[in-house]
Amino acid sequence: MKRVIALRGATTVSKNSEVEIKYASIELFSEIIKKNNIELEDIISVEISCTKDINKAYPGKFIREYFKLDHTAIMHFNEMEVDKSLNGFIPLCIRLLILVDVNKTKKEFVYLNNAKKLRKDLLNK
């Protein structure tokens, strides 16, 4: 029996440019798919949030084109900025939430570049 799981990950770019956003988005998505052994046809949707300093391109556009996800729902949001949050503000950050129809329980979240600061609790696992 299959079930839906949510896979998370985040990365950062060094500057707000279309090229950087494209490379980082494809790299992060690839790592999440690879580490979790996900088949592209099992992806239900992809939710993407970016900090407000990323505005030169939509990460989901590059993910859709590169992985040919023409029939997968992809949605973008701005990341909340919360005063005195535990993780602090990580600039130039892209976060992904991928909903997948699978038959497994283990999940591997992926945090790359400066986004590793968001989930230090996952780094040593």
C-alpha cells in the first residue's frame, strides 16, 4: 500500500541571479530525489519558499523544465521573516517541500550550503 510522505530540503545561493537560482534549485531537487530513491512519476506536488531577497527567477520553473514535471503542481511562496526566530534569518535561501506517493517510511531531508544552519539537528544523522 502506498502512502504520501513529505520530503524537505533547503539551500542557498551566493547571489540573486537567474543562473545561481537555476543551479541551486536543480541541485537541491536532485539530491532529495537521489537520497530518497524517488521516482519522478510518484511526485504529487512541490512547494517552494524563498526569502524575499530572491526575486530574479522562479526555482520551480527550472525544476519543472529540467525534470519534465509538466503535470506536477508546483507553487511558490515567500518565506516568513520572524523576529528572534530560533533559526535566524538565512539570506538567499530556497526551501523545498515535495509530496510523494511512496511505499517506505525512511525520509532523508537535504540541507545544502548556508541552509545547513536551519537544521543543525539533522547534520549528524
